Amino acid sequence: MFVELDPIISIYIKDKFTFEMQNEIRHSFTLFDSFGIEAYDHPFLGLLPLQMVQDPNEMNANFMALLNDQLDYILTVHGIELIDQTDIVYKNKILQGLLDYTFALPEFREVIINFLDDNSLTIEEKLAITVSNFSDISYESLLPVIKSVDPSLIDKIYNLINNEDELLTSNPKSLLIYKKFKLFLKDLYPKINFTLADSIVLSSFPLGLHISDYLPFCHNLLFKFEDSVLALNMFSLYVISENFLKNDFINVYNFFETYYSNHEKHIDMRETFLSLVNLFNSYLNGDNNE
């Protein structure tokens, strides 16, 4: 399921691109949303009014240049550099792979760990193997477009997949709750694939700590989210904390409000946060009753 686009952008891509390319563009916009890129559609909305005076081919090229710039930014943040002129299909697949490997089933996890442990493989080969295991693009076609990869990214993937015992040492229930939260998002909020809870896990923080232990890491990141997903990201931190296990959501929200008391929409965010508490608890109760 793709993110809903502004009608101006939606009409433009439907008119100017093939059906296959429309899907790739919509996938890219969905990834911008999933990775928390703020106001990602604004540059496009600033560009499109020029179509009345600009050559159509030049306009399409400028549109795609903007799209590639934002994809490249996310890739760079994660330490990935691709060769020049890499098609957005590959960029989309790689970024989607960075989201999807957190859903790795045991059989896939074992295969990936074996490859990540193989010292005969380069860092680039390891990323290509990881992504190809979670997409319909082959390792052979993906590898040539990967120019370089920051080794720390592979370390983060390895730690998340392999070191579950280490994550469990803080509180055995918290990892299970985190996994159920990921499924909850996939079922009810399919366009949102990445939250601050994922950032915590990717950074090898233990799960099940007090909420105050996560805020120093996430404080600046929280302010970068759009209002529509801010409450959800606040809630994601609550879910992985010990406070969730104690049903301590009122104190947690009051804790968040020390950061957002001056935010013009803090009342709306409070209502959304409390609604998420009820929705997720109902989800867990339904899961337990099956």
C-alpha cells in the first residue's frame, strides 16, 4: 500500500509516466514517509507549477532529479553509496530491504547470519545478499549498483538479527512486544514501516528500559516528525519501555508533555497517543485470545 499523494503530484505522475514508473514513484514517496522525511512533497509542489512554461521533457527530468536526490539522501544517511545513474527501482528495493529485514523469519535469519559471518564476502556483497532475501530483485543484478557501504550498517543488521539474546537480557517480554508492535503497524498502518522504536533497536539499545533512558537519544529526532506521526513515534518508545509492561501510559504521556506542552497540537497528540494505547492493547488481547 502506497502513501496518499497530494492530488497535484498524483495527477502529474499519472499523466506523464508509465504505469510501472508511477508505481515506483509512489513507492519512493512511501519510503520518504516511512523514513520520516519531513515535508518531502514540498519541493515537488514547488516545481510542478512550472510545467506550464517549461519543456515537458525538462520538467520530467527535474521531477526525477528531485526524487533521486531524496532517495540518495536516505541512502547516504545509512552509509550506502550507489553508482551514478542508478535506477530508482534499485534504490527503492534497497531502502525497502532496510525496513523489511526486521521481519526476518527464523529460517531467513539463519541464512543471512551465515552470509554476514562470511569473511570472504565484501561489505557490499553482504548488503546485496540481505536485500535480495527480502525482495524480488536478484543478488546478481543488485550487486553491480552498490559502490560502497559503511561497515557499521552491516554491524547493525547483524546485531538486530543475531543478538536477540542480548536484547532479551533487559526484559524478556519487551522484544516480544516490539515484534507484535511491528505486526500491529503492518496490519493497521501499512504505510508506516519505521519508527523511533526501530531506531533504538538498530542502535543496539537494550529493550525494556525506563522511557527516560531513550529520550536523550531520541529528543532531537522527535522534533523532526510531522504532527501526523509524532504521537505514533512517541507511542513506539512507550511500547519498548518497561513502562508499557507496567501499563504506565499516563505517566509516560505526562513525561512527553514536558517536551511538547507549548506545541500547538499537543492536545490532539494526547488524544492520538491514548487512542493508540487502546488500539494496541485490543490488538494484543485479540492475539492472545486466538
